[in-house]
Amino acid sequence: MGGFNASFGEGFILVGFSDWPQLELILFVFISIFYSLTLIGNTTIIALSRLDPRLHTPMYFFLCHLSFLDLCYTTSTVPQLLINLSGLDRTISYGGCVAQLFIVLALGSIESMLLVVMAFDRYAAVCRPLHYTAIMHPLLCLTLAIAAWMGGLMNSLIQTSLMMAMPLCGLHYLNHFFCEMPVDFEAGL
């Protein structure tokens, strides 16, 4: 972690939308509604594609992973945002910030890699329809999904480690509602 970063044991204050206190209640309600819809929608996609045997295809296999990623991604940031908007607590510990940074970077990287895999699946379906079942074999689908998850986690581990190695000095205020790479970097200036 480095000696200087240990001085941030008390954490950071997430400024977020505090410049507009009159909008905080409206944003809280609006974001809560859409967060609930996101949870319900993605859970429904996962449940339906698992329950209906006609949807046990590579496309829906990857769509389930994408829906699960979306559930994780929104859950890694939105609850902190809702706490900040409620005005109860705008702080996040240094460890919490690092964990959130790792999770957000990992899920974003995994999503990018999974979208590439899904593009390959659609390419095989459209351009090689007679060979599609041989190309997109269930073992290959599982291998591609695991590779996307492992690649995203490794990318995040490297970036988070590099971020933690940087000395953080300056203000304890982050002009955002969650911890992300550019905001953390600005806090160190």
C-alpha cells in the first residue's frame, strides 16, 4: 500500500451531487426506481433463460452472464450513491474505495470481453450457420466465459495495484459518487 497511503485510513468524502441539495430527493427516488427495475429485469432474464429449455443456446448463455454482470455492476455503485443522496453518510473508507475501484474495473473489463465473445457468437451464427453448432460447442462457450471473467479480474488486479502504489496526497474529497480511476487519480494531485 505504501506508507503515505496509510494516512488515508479515515477514508474519503464522496461529494457527488451535494452541490445541488434541492435535487437529492428527486434523484434518490428516480435512481431507486430505476435500480429496482434493473434488478427485476436482469433477474427475470436470468431466470427465464435458465427455466426455458428452448433458450439453452450460446446466445442466452452469454446473455445470462451479461445480465449477471449488470446486476453486479449496478449493485457495486448504486447503493453507495443512494446512501450519499440520503445525506446520511458521504464517506467511504480507503479500503472500501479500493474494493469498489477493483470491482468496478473488473466488471467493466469483463463486460468488454464478454461483448467481444458475444460478437464472435453472432458472427458464427450469421456467417457460418451450417457450422454454428460445431463452432459454438458448450465447452467452448464455457471456456470463453471463463476467459472473459479471468481476463477482466486480472486486468482489474493490475490496474488497482498500480493505483494503490501511487502516493495519495491532497484533499480527502472525491468529486464523484463512487470510487473510480480518474477520480482517485485527481484526489492524489
